[in-house]
Amino acid sequence: MPRKITMQITANEALSAEVRRITLTGDITAQPGQFVQVAVTAAHDPYLNRPFSVHDWRDGELTLLYRLVGRGTAILAARQPGESVTVVGPLGRGFPMGREHSAIIVAGGIGAAPLLFLLRRLQAAGKETAFLYGAQTAAALVLREQFQALATTYAESTDDGSRGRQGQVTELLQEVLLKQKADIYACGPEPMLRAVAKLAAAYQCRCYLSLEARLACGVGACLGCVVPARDGSYLRVCVDGPVFAAEEVFAP
Amino acid sequence: MMPDLTVTIGQLVLKNPVMPASGCFGYGEEYAAFYDLSQLGAIVVKGTTVEPRLGNAPVRIAETAAGILNAIGLQNPGVVAAKDRIRQLARYGTPVIVNVAGNSSSDYQRVIEILEDEPTVAAYEINISCPNVKQGGLAFGTDPEVVAELINKLRSATHRTLIVKLSPNVTDIVAVAQAAESAGADALSLINTLVGMAIDAEKRRPVLANLTGGLSGPAVKPVALRMVWQVTEAVQIPVIGMGGISCAEDAVEFLLAGASAVAIGTANFVNPTVCPEVIAGLSEYLKRHQLRSVQELIGLAKAAGKN
């Protein structure tokens, strides 16, 4: 059940020029794929809370990754350890554990954020994991060592070839799929998610996608964050997702 | 001694003057995770139409300075499905107000007809002011004669408390308020959202798929306060004030302006426990000012305003 709680900031550090990691302690639980809303300011401007997927949760510590994209995240970046922050969560439907022995995790840029917690859970469940990490440049592959150390196998790609394969991370996915059947998990830009869903359908693999949307309430009340469902109705990213089975949201 | 927070809206006696605003609270269940909804003075559920409505295409929300624009487009499951969800609210023992929307007067009548045998429904809030649907909604809310004709018809369709929700997107809100009162409305609620727009400078296009949307949040509070003040000068029936309320002090301001109760909308999105916090804050305010009843606050600023 989600709650509104006060959490203490224990760390708030830069991982790259654009991406930061904030660590919070407080009475909260989370499942991989869930998210929280952070009240970045009480000053009404920016007005809405900022949604961030749970990067990690263990030993009473909640970790979030965030990219500096605007005023909300700039305010958050200036918050210091020792200060407190209001958080609403945990919110949304997370990743299911899947059925296959093997799992492939596809991360695109900051889309890697919710996938560490998932990776640890899948490893703990005894699954064999392949972590495929794509970004525009080597610098944007934040925390690559962390993912590499945890996953059974690891591969990476960059648009500019500055690290790993030059090209799309979905090319790496196709290569893995040629060798094995697996449950697929992905988070990243929408074109990447669509490509992942297509490959999953072609190789008849279960596929779970974490979507991003403009959120207001985060609890299902405002109907602001909807995405079209296959049946023509709308699904709320905040409570029906943010993790969806690929076939719920994308045509194969 | 605990101050008395009771207020009366038509036939409804509310244990406190605080309710969520329609459209910001779904059918209640989303916020039940955060607190016991029986604390609320009333529960106001989402705009409900005869048939299910898909709503508008996304993007539906744009953040603005101290507020948001929304263009949800009255997405709702239709009155028959909504009725089941409304019935679930009976357990909280607090009055349930159903926001009724439609394209034609017969649409509104039909929604009421279907809900008349549902004992959980205490009152209807007639939404003549939704800015985000192509027909009906706002079209009903801008012409006093059309409002009077609609409310006359609905008055004969129910004995329950009839609240008319007014649009701020008019030249003279007082004329519309008076038309609703003389046609038999028991109460008024105001304001609905102000029509606005957001444009993305980088993408060089409107942010909302619907192009325009309704502005709400702290940004609209001064407009709402002014309209509550003007309308309560001109009508005898109680007014539920709303528009940007996010704390107890905001609620007090609306009561001082003449509102008999308040509704909290967009602030729920930012602070899911804002409603019980405002209720507690009202009590504290009354204690601090040694007032016994919240009713003493209603319109209290009027006298000062006339000096």
C-alpha cells in the first residue's frame, strides 16, 4: 500500500554530467519496477511531484537515479544529505518474476534505473541473466560496472561506438535470442521498447516493458498518464503499469 | 473543546466543510490507501455520463507555473458501471456527491434517473462547465437561459440535493449563478477550471493533444476567491468554494469569502493526504481564534470588505 512518508537524504551524488543518484532512508518497501513520487519543493513551482523508478531498495535504503532534465530535478540535485524529503510510494505495478530460467534485461540510457533492483531479484531467484545496456555514448552508460558485476552475462552498445558495439541495443538482443529462449525485461526510450516488443513477439518470448509518462497524481485518480491499450481503451501508466506485458500496449 | 465543523449544503449536513473536488479523486478508492475516507465531509466522485467515455488522447496533462492544465475529456466508465463503484463508498458513511455530465439535457436526466434508486448517492453536482469535451459541458454553463432550462428539468427529476458547478469561463458568473438558483438549485460549486493552453517551445507545438485544457492549482486561487465572493453576494443558496486550495489557510480564505464548504482538487495529486490535513488545520484555526463553529467564518470577510 502506498503511503506519504518523510525520508532522510543520506547521499545525493553525480554519476555523470546528467545523471545523479540519491539515497533515502525511511519506512518504505518496494518491488522491482515500482516507483515513488518525490515532492521536490513545497513552493508550488514546479507544482507536481517528480516520479522516479526505484533503482534499489534494501536494508531500509531507497535509491533513485535521476537525469537532470528541468527545474524539478535541479532542485532535487541541490538537496543535501541530512535533509528530509516527502515521498509518496511505493506506487505502480512492478516486474513479474517470469517463468523461464533465463532472463534478458534490456536497458536504454536512464532506462537502466529500475533494472538494478530487478537484476538482483532475478539473480537471487536463481535465474541466468543477460544484461544488455545501450546508450548514446560511453559516458551515458552509468553504473555499467555494477550491472556487469551482477549479471550472468553482460553486453553493451553505444550510438557513437565509444564503448561496446556501435549500434542499437536491440541488435544485441537479437543475437542473444538466436541462442536461447528467455523472459525479456526492458526500460528505455519508446522506439527501443517497440523494437524490443517486436523481437520478443518474433521469438515468442514473454516481454515486460516499463513505460514512462507525464504523471500528475501517480495513484490512478487523475487519468492524466494514460497510454492507448491494444483494445482501444486507455491504460494508466501509474497504476496499470508502469510495467506492462508488451502485448498490452504494443501491437506485435 | 473541539470546534464544531458542521455545515449544511441543501439537505446535506456535513460533519466538516471539506470534500475532494470532482475529477481529482476518481471514485474514491485511490485515496483510501492513504487515509480513512470517512473523515471527509463528503466524497465527490468523477464526472459521470450515460455512456462510457474514453476521454481525450494523450498528452492530457501539462504542468504550468503553480498549477496544471488538464484535458482528460471526462473519461469515465458510464453511469451503470460507476453505480457499482459508488455503492462501494457506502461503507464510509459520509455523503457521496455524484458529478453528472452530458451532452444534452436528456443525458443529464438519464444519469440521475439511473442513480435515483442508489441510496449511497446523497446529492448531484451538475457539471455544466467541463472545458474539455467537444459538446455539452461548458456549452451549457455559459448561457444563463440554457442553465435555467436544464436545472428546471433536473429539479423535477430528483428530490435530492442539486448542486450546480459553475464555469469561470464566462463574462458574468453572477448571472449564471442566479439563473441556477432561480431554477431550483440547492447549492452552487465554483470554480471549475479556467481554459488555458501550453506550447512546447522546442517542439514548436501545443503540449496537450486537445490543444486547450483546464487550468487548476494555486495559480487560479485568486480568480476563484473573487468569484466566490461575487456569487455569494448575489445568491441565497450555499456555495462550495474551490480553486487552488492546498492548505487549511486557503480553505479559511474561501469560507471568509462566503463559501459554506470547500472542495480540494489538484492538491490531492501533490499531497494525497491534503484533505484530512485541511480538516485538522481548520480545527486548529478555529481554536487559535477562539471560534466555536466553522459557520462563524462563512462570509466573515464581507463586513471588513465593506468598511
